[in-house]
Amino acid sequence: MERTILIVDDDEGMRDNLKDILEDEGYFFHSASNCADALSLAEKQRPRVALLDLKLPDGSGLNLMASLKKLNPDCICVMVTAYADLDSAVAAIEKGAFQYLQKPVRTLELIKVLDRIFEILQIREEKQHAEKMLKESEERFRTIFESARDVIFLKDNNLRYTLVNPRMERLFNIPAELFLGRTDEEIFPKTRGDQKPPGETEVLKGHVVENEETRFILNQNKVFHSIKVPLYGNSGEVIGLCGINRDISETKKLESQLIQAQKMEAIGILTGGISHDFNNLLQAILGYTQMLLLEKSEKDPDYAWLQEIEGAGRKAKELIQQLMTFSRKVESKLKPVNVNLQVKEVVKLLERTLPKMIQIEMDLEDSVHTVNADPGQLDQVLMNLAVNAKDAMPEGGRIVITTKNAFLDEMFCKNQVDLMPGNYVLLSFKDTGLGMDPRTREHIFEPFYTTKRIGEGTGLGLSTAYGIIKNHHGIILCESGPGSGTTFNIYLPSIQANVKPVEKKRKMETPMGSGETLLVIDDEDVLRQLLSRVLTLHGYRVITAANGEEGLKLFKEHRDAITLVILDVIMPGMGGKQCMKLILSEKPVAKILLTSGFPEKNNVEKEGAAGFIEKPFDFGDILRVIRETIDQSS
């Protein structure tokens, strides 16, 4: 701190004496002989300490003191007076002077007074600095407190609110003054899930409570993550608590969606595995049934029964196809599709099949964007939703199908699993049926989940739709409530493309073989025998192997005679793809058809296979593929 003093005295000797004392003690000074000069100096220097003679040529020291304090209210003045003016000096103290000194001034007395003055100034300066820092701290706290997106509140040791921030006011639409002095029970009677969170009583015992979840029934049943800490008084006792609540409703929603997605993925893997094994069984059932039908005439009494078995097998095949669709194992034949055209075609069919008391309306945007989709699978989604809607409207009702363009931003997509921002086509399917409660909505996309009675449904309609839309990189969302109907909103990514007309393929006749040798490698005995018999009846020579190792050995023995290899992908021991690699290393131009209960067509041709046949297959289909593959130039 600068130790500068203003000396005002008309006695030059007195001024010199004071200067000598101050210089020896390390003080700095300015001096003047009258009020006018003193004020002129004060306007420039703003002195903090002044030694004033009580009587000056152009006025009194008291008036000068008043003027100095106007310039600087913190200025400390000491009056210097003769013995005869002692009463006036005492009066000056009453008017604001710090102290008075009698002439002649004694050095020790002067130094003591000045030391006290500068101690006071030091304390005052430190106090002002502390007050400034406190004010800045309070301003920072106030800024954080008022602008925070989290709820912040203070309570006393009776759990009555003493302070709440604007976020809490906005959350409950309650002004701050209605919180203050009241408890949660008084503010939220029977509307708050946790009337008195047990964590708050622990905080009042001096504990910090973290990771507490508080659920408010108001405001869409929001969920908050809460942190609460004790507030202490000057003597160390707990006088209340501070709570910070962060809205984690969206996070909890996303966690729930992630858990649901993981559960659906796990179910998908399970159903995919079951479907593969079941396809092998169906292949045998359908294959032998078709063989028996070929050997019998239509007049045979067993012919009709065999047709029933074949029909049941085909229905089972369709059921497995739905399971494979749900598990996203079915290959989607994607191409540019106009959603409006698909909707119109499906509505034509629905108008003929749905009960007459169900009305169907369309609200289709004319300039709807093109999507990359499998038309057949998209039709299947709409049909499955229609069947679901029909069952929800036993007394009749209305279906409204809407299409429009939509842009999904990051805010929307961050609350959905595996969804990217961008342009989409929204296909909305709404019914006026019974609706669903939240518990039912949580399970509707799970396979085999149904609210129908036994024998009235498989529970695969919505799960199939879910799998198809996921396979199209889209999303299907459900909005429903008891008595308010159900709306399914489907978002499909849009593309820039024109829709080309569909070309119908001409059905080909079943071709025959010309004595070519085929190697069939499959671990299922029934399938090997069945395929061997069918191929033999259609003009081929057949060699069979029960596993990859045996098949590779037979290929090496008959490599020049074998025209085509039919190879199962999934086998114990050496798998089909490993076997294929070794066969191709022996004979790079070897022709290999892979078969599997899993659709893998997109990958196998890149790995060296000539083609892929999905189980269960019809005889006509596999015979045509075999003939086309053999006839292809090497």
C-alpha cells in the first residue's frame, strides 16, 4: 500500500518538521500552505491521509476536511492544532476527524497515529477486496443458478425450500415464492411419486447422497438423477441441504430402447438358428411328399392326402420365412420404389379382403420421395398391419394410410437406436381400434407375442414388419392407448432415383440332365438321399458325401468327371465354405452351388461359388438352377 500523506499548514517550519519525521519513517508526502492549494493537489492525487492545520489563511481546516471527503469519502484526516484550539479540535473529531495532534507535534505520537491509520486503511482495503470477490462469486453463482438446465434447490433442516432456481419454476409452472417455506408434501399433495425421498433424511445426518432417481408424475412422468449434499452452519452443524436434479428422461428412454433392441437382436439370432434347422426338416417333408406325388396318379386315394401334407409344409415354409424376416436373415431385393404406388396396390387387395364395416382412407403426398425397398416385403408390412388393425376393430372402424416426406434431425435420431439423420419417407398406418396399454406396446414386436386366443394367431405379423423395416435401415414406431386406436409410423430413407416398370419373368419348364456327374455334400442323410433320387430321376449321375472332409476326398478322386458340386454351407467339422476353398484350390474352374437354410446369396458369389440355393427348395427350382449353372461357359 502506498504510504502518502497530504500536509496542509501555513507555518513553513511546521511543514518542514513534519516532512523530516515522515521521511525518516518511510512515508511520502505532498504539502500545501492553504486550502486552495490543498484542494488543487487533492483533485489530482486523491489523498487517503491528510494532516490539516485547524486554522489556515483562506479558511478553516474543518471546511477543508469536508471538501477532501467530498473528493474521497475514504480520506482519513488528522487535525493539528495549538493548545488554545483544543476544544475546536475535539469538535472536529465529532465532525469526522480521525484524531488531533497538539503543536508542537511529538514524533512518537505522530508515528503511532499514522500506523493506526494505515492499519485501518489496510483492513479497509482487504475488506473491500473480500467484498468485491464475494460479490463476483455471488454473481457467478447467481448466473449458474439461474441459467442452469438442471433443477437446483436449497432446503432447511425441516426440508422446507429456502431457494429454487428458474428451471424448477419452469418445470412445475410454480413461481419461486410458492416454494419458499413449504415442503414437498405441501406443494405436491398426491402428485409426486416420492413424497419425501429417503435420501434427504440421510443428507441431514451429514451424508452425501448420489445416484438417487426421483420420478415426478407431473410433466410427462419425468425422471431425474439427483445429487444432494448437506449445508453446514458456522459452528459445523447441518442446517439444510442443496439438491441438484438432472432430467434423465430421454436417457432412460434411450436405455430402454437399447435394451429392447438388444433383446430383439438376441431373439433374432435364436430364431435364425431355429429356422435353419427347421428348413432342413421341411426340405425332407416337402421333398418326399413331392416324390410320392410324382409316383401317384390324381385318382389314387392317397393323392389328396399327400397334397394336404404338401400344403401344410408350404405353410410351415411361409412361417419360417416370417421368422427369418424378423431375424433379418432374409435377403431383401431392393430397388427404387414409389411408396404411393405400393400403398394403392395393397389397398385394392384390402378392400376385397377386409370386412365391409372397415373403411380405408388414403392421404398420400403427391411428390413423395422414392425409397430403396423390396416391394414384396413392403406389401407384407402393410398387409400385416392391416390384419392387426382388423383384429383391433371387431365392430368395424377406419384405417387411414398416410405418406409424406420427412427430415429427421440429430435431436430425433439420437433418441432412436441405429437411425441416421437425413431425408425419409413417413408411411403412417392408423386405425380406430381398441388401442393398447403401455405394457402391451413393449412386447408387440416380439415374435409369438399375441393377445389373441390360442389358435387365432401366430404372433409373427408385427415382428415380421419390424424385421423388414430394420432390414431397410428404417424404423417403425407405435403410438397407442386404450380406447384411442393405434398408429404405426414407418420411416424409410429416401433416395434420388426414378421408379422403373416391373418386368415379369417367363416361367421356365423343368429341364433334364444329360448324364453329368454331380457331387452332393450334405450332413443330413435324408436330404442327401432325397436330392440324389431326384437328380437321378432327372438324368444325372450322383455321388454323395456326408461331410466336408469326405466330399473333398471324393472330389480329388473324381475331379475330371464331376461337372458340378452341390455343397451345404453349415456342417460339423469342415464347413461348406472351407470345403469350397479347398475344392477351388484343386480345380479353380470347378462349379459349386451352395445350399443353406440361411440366405447368403449376397456373399457366396464373391467367395467363388457359382450360385446359391436357399432351403427348403422346390425340385423345379433347383433343377433349373443346376441346368443354368452347368450350361454357363467356364
